[in-house]
Amino acid sequence: MLNTSIASRNKTRIAQQFSRAANTYNSAADVQLDIALDALAFVPAHYSAHYKSGLDIGCGTGRISQQLAARGENLIAMDLAFGMLDYAKQDALVGAESICWVQGDAECLPLVDNSVDMVFSSMALQWSHNQQKVMSEIARVMAFDSNALLAIMCEGSFSQLNDSWHTIDSQRHVNNFASAQTWYNAAKSEGLQVTMHEKQYVTWHKNVRQLMSSIKSIGANVLLTTQDITEQSKCQSKNTFNRHTLQLLETIYQHKYAENLQLPLTYQVCFLQCSK
Ligand SMILES: C[S@@+](CC[C@H](N)C(=O)[O-])C[C@H]1O[C@@H](n2cnc3c(N)ncnc32)[C@H](O)[C@@H]1O
């Protein structure tokens, strides 16, 4: 587990990066929309239709929060990034008055125990290194007889990019994602009943530059650090890459993975249906 100062520095960087990406997010985040809509479809109608108090963790630009709000009485849409919340508030349609936009952290939910009937989260929780803390917070705020649907990017994601970088150097260029089993175990150990599904999504890109910019325009280009500040700066200086390195990465990625002149990028997602 990370020490608290590294974890809080990571969170500041995540919040800054997603805030910066708020204006470009919706037009670039097609796969994230597919995943969130699949997640919504996993929410059984009988418990999403009439919830009293819902929570969307890592709501981003709020496009799914608006759909969730239409299914219940009150929704708290929460995100770490102020920029995302600002965008979401302005973008909210008439009828979204039942949404309360809140800045907060999945690892420390600003809610009282047993207060939420329906928890939803799509493509946000993988940004936390502390899966157990996240699941204990979700279990804590869930009311008895309530449900949660969590779609989380997990191990196996960005595998082609990771593998291509490994051919070039031994630096870490892609975040480590916890396994689906780790998330499942964390939820189970909080006493929740859990059913898990996994699904792979693939996006296609004409070159590495466009592939990396697809990650950047949704704000997901923060390389989380696991080291103290001195080690991190040494690592960052090695990690900067020039045009030559990018060309090498292009050649390797093309050689190993191109199909019909397109480069694939995998998103491995687990869907956890939890009940308390
Ligand atoms: C890829 S976006 C997903 C947004 C939205 N759920 C969707 O499906 O379009 C991830 C969001 O999670 C937020 N996030 C990351 N870490 C978080 C944390 N610890 N607590 C709350 N939100 C977090 C980011 O700020 C970002 O807005």
C-alpha cells in the first residue's frame, strides 16, 4: 500500500488532469460511454427504478448521472475533480434538479453510514490504489437491502501499450491496474454479496500518437507514482521520451499488433454487482 503523502500527491494530479480534460471528455470518451451504458444495463430495473438516495462515484461530466437521476428521487453525483463537476453542473439538463454535485474522494465518502440505496460507479475506482478502503467506504454508506453496481478498469487493460513499451525500456509507462479478483475479494471481505462479470473492449487507432492522445483527451494520462519524490524525479527524467522513441514505439506496436492498418487498445473491465 502507498504511504499517505504519495497517495495524496497522486490524487492531486488525478484531480488536476481530469479537471483539465473536462471540456474534451465527452467527445473523446466513446468507449467509456459504452462501458457505462453496459453498467447501467446490469442494474436490475427493480432496484434502480425507485431508489430514494443514489450515489454516482466518479461522475465525471455527469452524463450518466443524468440518466441515473431519472430513475430515482435524489442522486449525489461525486467526483474528485472540481473541473469535471463544474462542467457537469453547467451541462445538466432541466430535470436534473434532484442531483446534488459534491466534490469528494471514493476512499473517504462524505456520507453517513447506511444512507444510500443505490451506488453506481463507472470507470473511476481504478484510480484508487487502496481497493479495500474503497470497498469498505461503499459498504459503510450502503443502506441495508441496497445495491451497488461498479464498473472498474482492471488488469489486462492497455496491455498492448505496456508490452510495446517493455520492448524499449524497463521503465513503467502505463499504470498498474488491480485484478478483477482483487476487487471481488475486497467487496466480499466487507460482507457484501457479489456477482462479477468481465468484459473486454477494444478501441482502434491509426497510429501511436493518436492512441496516446485518445487517453490524454479524457484525462487518463496520469502516470501514478509509487515512489517518494526523489525517486519519482529520477524516474520522470528517464521517462521523458523524444521523437525517436515515439517512432520506435510506433514501429514495435505496428509490428506486433496492427490489424488492417489499425492499432488496438484493450480496456479490460469488471462489473461488480454488490448487495448488502
Ligand atoms: C474516466 S472518468 C469516468 C467518468 C464517468 N463515470 C463516465 O463513465 O463517463 C473517471 C472519473 O473518476 C474521477 N475520480 C478519480 N479518482 C477518484 C476518486 N478517488 N474519487 C472520486 N472520483 C475520482 C475522475 O476525476 C474522473 O472524473
